[in-house]
Amino acid sequence: MSDMARVRERVLGDLIAASHLMTLDQVPTAVARRAARAGWADVLIYLADLQQERLHLLAGEQVGDAPTDLAVEGTVAGRAFQLGEVFPASASSTGQWWIPLLDGTERLGVLRVHLPAGQEPDEDLGQLAGLIALLLVSKRGTSDSYARLVRRRRMKAVAEMEWRLMPPRTFATDRILLSAVMEPAYEVSGDAFDYALSGDLLHVALFDAMGHDTAAGLTANLAVATCRSHRRRDADLLRIAEAIEEALTEQFHGSRYATGILAYLDTATGVCTWISCGHYPPVVVRGRRTIVHLSCQPSPPLGTGLGLSATVCREQLEPGDRLLFYTDGVTEARNACRREFGLEGLTDFLIRHNTDDLPVPETLRRLIRHHLDHHRGKLNDDATILLLEWHGPVSYRPEDLVTLVGLPPSTSSGESSVLP
């Protein structure tokens, strides 16, 4: 091991040791000071805003004349964020590089770092970026500074409640990839999604609560909480639906309800088991070119008190299939010309952009931007899209994950790195 490798190893270890009592506001200065000892100068952390339109500087002591925010579209930093790849700051680079910040498959932002002349990013720098991402995730839940930084305008109380409820918008294992988007980000009220793994079984839920007010948010929150409570008791889909029905009926006496999809995917076999409670069925994007419309006898929405049981349906997925879940705020919303975006518009966009080789989270980010443009930036209903891909009974290859989620290619040792 070289002397510099030993220094970098100590730097990373020192940063881990110091992190236990570190606040999020202290992260940028702590990182910059220690990174400088390892030859990584002027390290700056930029975090993506809630809608992933801009990158905001998490300021520390060593900021200088660095820009405080950058657009995701049309900048090198934004391209590093979009694609999950390392880029020099400019064609005539003076040693500045943009490094993606990823927690697993969740895109957090980018790192700007200055390297000595002639030196390029290596695996050690990738380890630093990975460690910073872990620090940010571990600190953000208790930091109002983080919340203020990634918001561009005031958030309604019900939206605050919804975003605190949601799991990360992107998640992947060796067999599945899941990514979701939700708008309007600062005013969302009645939509909610949830997912969790137990062994080989992935549970996915999508809810669309009646109304666009605080009560809609409370309805969605109660539905998700009840779903989680019974799922963790190994309840089947019908029992989970019954429990949500009981909880909503008891709380709102039939005056509030939510449509929903509850599903289990066996990640080892590709068998998807699901029920529809007054909700549009999912569709399958097969071969990235063909749309397969699923059908299942729906039960009434949850909370109506009608006591009608749902029909359990099953679908055998093929390797590479993508399950598309969505709420009616995507397909039924009309623009100023009274034209619906429609399910066809949704699936056509996904199929057309499959040829772009973009990471799936980036495709969904662009899709929701396209949807907002269709409605001139004003949505009258929550719009949620969740895309779930089953790779098959065998694991993704490292190069598959590079394309699908922007994960950097693996190193020669077979371990993931943020650098090529």
C-alpha cells in the first residue's frame, strides 16, 4: 500500500469516527478539511431539490466564489446527477470534477472536487463520495437545514406529512428495480406509495385518497400505516385490505375513502399477486416496446363500508418486465385545451425513452416534467407514477445497473464503485 493510500484510509476512518456526533451542518466543513489531507481539494457538496430541478450548495467554511445553486438541465453538474457518471467540470478542465452522490440507488446530488493536474478520479474518491452520501442520509432526518435547502417554496402541512411518510423514491436489489415520482411536490395531499421487502417477497402499495385537502392526507396516512402494521404481521393481501377498510370506516364513518392497489411480487419466481380496490389496474411494459393491460375484478374503494371482498389476481412476469402503477391524476387530468394526458400518453413516453439508455429514475423525472409541461405547470390532482422492474430469477449484471439506475460500473474486484 502506498503512502497516499494509507493517508486516504486514515482520512476515511477519521471521518467515520467523527461522524457519530456530527450534525448535518458540520458535514461539509468536516469533509473538506479531511479530504484536503488526502489530496482532494475544495470539496463541495450539492444536493438536489425536491423536484430534482436544481442542485443546491450545502455550505461550509470553504465556499469561496462557488455558485450556490445549479440547474440540473444544461449543466455538467446536472449531467453527472442525471446519468450517475463522473464528468470533468469543463472540456478545458482545471482539475475540477463532478462526482455523483448516491445512497444505494437513491440520487442525492453531486460532489465537486479539485484534483492535482493530470490526476483523474479513482476508487478512493468513489469511497469518499459513498461515505458522504451515507452521512447525509443518516443526518437529514433530524435536520431542518436539509429540508430548507432542498425546498424551493413553502410546503403545505399535508404535503409535509406525505413526504415524511414515503420511503425513498428509488430502490434496487439484485433482482428488482423500483422508482417513483409524485407531484405536485409542495401541495400533494391524497396520494401515497409504499414498499418493503421480506425475504424474496416485495410488497408494493399505491393509494389515492378522496379529495385534495388535509383530510385526504390523513386518509392516505392512515391507509399506509394500517397496511404496514398488518403486512408486518404476515397478513395476506385480503386481510390487509380488510384492515384498511375497517380503519378508514371507523375513523371517517364512510365520508372518506381511498382507492388502492396492493401487490406482492415474488422476486425469485416473478409471480405478482395483486388486488384492486377501486383503482386502475397496473400495466406491464414488456420488452420495453409492448404494453400488456392487466385486468382484475375490482372491489369498492377502501373506507366505503360496503363489506365487499376483493378478487385476488396473479400474473406471471417475464424477465425484464416493468410493472407500471399510477394514479388518475396522471391519466385523467386535462390541460387548458381539455385534452387528457391519458394512459397512452404515459406508456408512449416510457417506450420512446427506452431507447435513450437513461437511468430509470431519470426517465421518470423527465416524464413528470413532461406531464407538468402538458398542464402548463399546474396540476389539479395528485399525480403519482411507480415503475417496478423484475430482472428475472438471476441477478442483474453490473453493467445492467449502470444503465437502469445510474449506478457506477463495478471495479475489477466485482464491488460497486462510483467511478469507472
